[in-house]
Amino acid sequence: MKNTILSAKGLFKSFAHNGGQIHILSHVDMELYEGDFTVIMGASGSGKSTLLYALSGMDRATAGQVSYGGKDLVKMNEKGLARLRHTDFGFIFQQMHLVSNLSLFENIAVPGYLNKNKSAAQVKERT
Ligand SMILES: Nc1ncnc2c1ncn2[C@@H]1O[C@H](COP(=O)(O)OP(=O)(O)OP(=O)(O)O)[C@@H](O)[C@H]1O
Ligand SMILES: [Mg+2]
């Protein structure tokens, strides 16, 4: 029996468009399981990135639930989402968004240095 690590229920993401609303995500139900490697496939513009943003607390869904660690990310405040992004989620973007005056090593290490519970030596080792 696999453990569900994250689940979405009745997820909607809508944007204002031509005086109305355009639904990029509608009625999305899904579960992700601990230890799994999951791939989301779809044509360009079909909403894969939008879904990832909603599942990871990078953006908030318009309606529905995203359950993670006993909490609903759709209802979580900005501070809670920022903490979760820092401690629990890792992202590799299509555009790298690297800080250009840092080395590759430093770019990877930066979030670690923001973690007060880790020493510089631990961050270096992990990087
Ligand atoms: N902030 C926004 N405002 C309005 N429309 C948006 C916004 N963000 C995304 N969209 C639209 O939502 C749709 C889905 O975009 P999304 O980037 O999630 O697609 P994708 O599947 O990740 O595409 P790709 O494979 O090219 O990365 C697109 O039509 C896009 O134009
Ligand atoms: Mg995308």
C-alpha cells in the first residue's frame, strides 16, 4: 500500500480573459505517492506548469484543495507557503533563473544558507 504524499481535489485555476474567466485547470483530482517518480504530460499550453505551481505552493489555485502534510495549500497564507517552498519543495525551472553573478555551486547552495539549522559545512556537503 503506497502512502499518498500530496493530493489535489476539484482543483481550478482561472485567469481573467476578455472580460470573462478562462479555466486553465478545471476539476483536477490527483494523488502523488511517496517514493514515486511522476510525469505530467500534455501539449504546450495545456497547463502543466500551472498545475505544478498550484501543487507546490508557488501559486494558489482559484478553487479546490491541495492536501500536503495535513494542510490545505489553497488556504495557506503567503508566509506558510514561503516556508513550505523553502523546506519541502525543490524546483528546476524551464528557464534556469540562475543568479548570474554567483557560481553554479553558489546558486545551488543559496537556499541552504537560509536554513538556520544547517551549518555552512553541512550546506557545502549537501550541495
Ligand atoms: N498568469 C497568466 N495569465 C493568463 N494566462 C495564463 C497565465 N499563466 C498561464 N496562462 C495560460 O495558461 C495556459 C497554460 O500555460 P502553462 O504555462 O501552464 O502551460 P504548459 O503546459 O506548462 O506549457 P509548456 O509545455 O509550453 O511549458 C496557457 O494558455 C497560458 O497562456
Ligand atoms: Mg510549462
